[in-house]
Amino acid sequence: MKDPIDMVPTLFYIKKKEQMINKCSNDPQEYFSMIKHVKTIKVGEKKWRHILSWIAISMTLVVAVVDGRECSFPAIFNLGDSNSDTGGLTAAFGPAPPPNGITFFHSPAGRFSDGRLIIDFIAQSFDLPYLSAYLDSVGSNFTHGVNFATAGSTVRRQNTTLFQSGYSPISLDVQSVQLSEFKARSKLARKRGSVFRELLPKEEYFSEALYTFDIGQNDITAGYKLNMTSEQVKAYVPDVLTQFSNVIRNVYEEGGRSFWIHNTGPLGCLPYMLDRYPVSSDQIDKSGCAKPFNQVAQYFNRKLKDTVMQLRKQLPEAAITYVDVYRVKYSLISNAQKYGFKDGVIACCGEGGKYNYNNAARCGATKVENGKKVLIAKSCKDPSVRIIWDGIHYTEAANYWIFQQIANGSFSDPPLPLNMACKF
């Protein structure tokens, strides 16, 4: 399987941007010359959007001119749901069963995947250890960050229990409180010296860290579980994002300055949605995804991007990067064979059905036969060529591929790579 993305236009854009940055870094006058040139172009009203986009990109180049150094994040603090949970839910409610973890960890490791998640690769890219879950009290090391995410988390609190609906009680506002408490208590505990200084982050790390967010998917599916229509789900999205904004502001007030925010993925491509909420054949696109659910996800993402733009105005010292993981994930699923994968919307680990997904017997499900427990929802033979792991989450191979695409800034706003996410 080839790791680099096979998109010539994207690579061309990146190469040209790098050439421009290098040129501008050597001679700042070149930058202002380019901007002047753009401003003197006389075109129709329709193309002004392209010029404005160029100007936005050019403002990013100013950063390179002034300070081309990479960001040195000493820690990462992650808030989110199962897309980035490295053991939070399993520490509180029991482990994700085998075969979760088989590819990299060779046993369950708190992740709903066969291996590592995008957040693991983000940490690895900065030579930081994989993040320990805040709720995991055994063997955790928080020196270089904490993971507050739990599988099933939502932005808004849900009026139900984990056992009724599958949604975690650790909603985003609770994770924010946990972060505040962790910061305050770490400062006090480190003064006691000894092991506390070795396992907790330095006080300055909280302002120098990267704060990552990957949440919102469960807020959308929550509406469908209540038999809402797509329009009804869209109607409460503004409230979800208002609460999301509140958490970003809280983190900012606690000293956070660098934010890396993922939008939500193509829900309509997940076997979980395709199996539980079937749609008519004319509502299935050429990639096998349900258009109505993807349209709602895209609506959520547009509103999220608007929210990020407002936050930039309100939080002048914050560097906030919006990352379009939807586009990357959908491209991967739509062009699975092109990128060395297969069976775009078919789960690797599951038990029967059109999508190898059975909500009553999810990945790792067992039954008793002749007095012995037998695994019935098994892994496919080769997870490295599959995209969807268990009908809801992605395989390690897919997570790695996605990470590679988003790390260089090609799908970010502003178009800065991950290692420049402290710039604003």
C-alpha cells in the first residue's frame, strides 16, 4: 500500500507554495511584490473569490517570512470521542474486547480500532509518547499531555445513560472541567516532587501545548436515534456549536493558544448508519454512501468552520486550525482501490450482513457454544487493506493514511502544516 496521497493538483499546490515560501524567506520584497501583482489584476466579479483566496493564502506566507521555525509542542491535550479515545471509556466501563488492538498493540489497548488512531500519529510526529487517558489510573504518564476523550462522547449532554443509548456521560463540557482540574492539581502535585514531577506536565506546558479536538459525530447520530429527520437534526446544530465554542473559550482562558480542530467525517459511509438507518437506492451515491447523512455532516462542517472563524476574531492570541478530515476520508472511501485499499464501506471486523455489521453483535462479540465462549464477530484476514474497522471506526492503516494527508496542511484552514499549528 502506498502511503503518500495520489493527488497531482494537491501536490502541485504544495510544491508551488513551498517554492514561494522559500523565495519569500530569502527575499521578503518578493512577497510584497507578489501581493502587489495580485491586487493589480483586473478580472470579472466571479473571479474575485479566487483573488481573495490567494490573499488569504498570502497572509499565511507572511508567517513564513517573519518566522519559519516549526512549532515545538511539549505536550498535547486531546478532547473528543471514540475517534481519538485512547482508553478513557474502557477505563471507566470495561475494555474494548479482542480483536481490537491486534495490528499494533497485539491486544486491546483502549482504542476502538485494530491499532493506532490519528491522535497517536499526531503525538508520534512530535516525538511525544502516545497519550494516556485521563480516566486510566494504572500505568499512565501525563508528562507530555493527556487524553480526555471517551468513546461515545458528545458536545451536548445527552438525556440518557451509556447503557441505554451508548453515549458517554463524559460530554465535551465535562472534559473541559477535567482539563481545568487537571491543570490546577498538577501544579500543586508537582510541588511535592518525587514521582509527581516525573508523571505530570510542567506548568508552562499548558500554554505551549497543542489542543486537539475531534468531536461532533455522536451529536448528529443522537438525533437519528430519536427518529428525527435530517432537517430536525440540522436545527439543533447551532446549539451544539455554541456549546463547542464555550469549551474553546474556556480552554483559551486556561492558557491554551494552539488549537487543531477536526471536522466530522462522512457519516453516510459508515456501515453503522447504512445498516441501522437504511435509505432508498436513489439516495446511495456511487461510493455506496448514504447521501442524506453525508449532507447533514457537511452542513455541520460548514457551520463548524463559521464557528472557527468567529472564534479567531474573539480570541486574538489563538492559533486555530480547522482540518477538513471529511474530504480526506470521503476521498479514501471513494477511491479505495486507487490508494491500495478495498471494500470502502464494508467493515473489517463484524458478523454478517451486507456491510459485515450487526448492531447486536459488534466487533468482538462472542457466544457460548458447548460451554465455551466463541468469538463470532471476527477481524477480516488483512486489516491493512481495509478502511472501516468495526462499522463505526477506521483501521490503523486508514488512520495513518488520513494523518499523512492532513499533516502537511493541504486540508487545513489556514493551510499550515501540523508542525506550524502554533502560528497565527
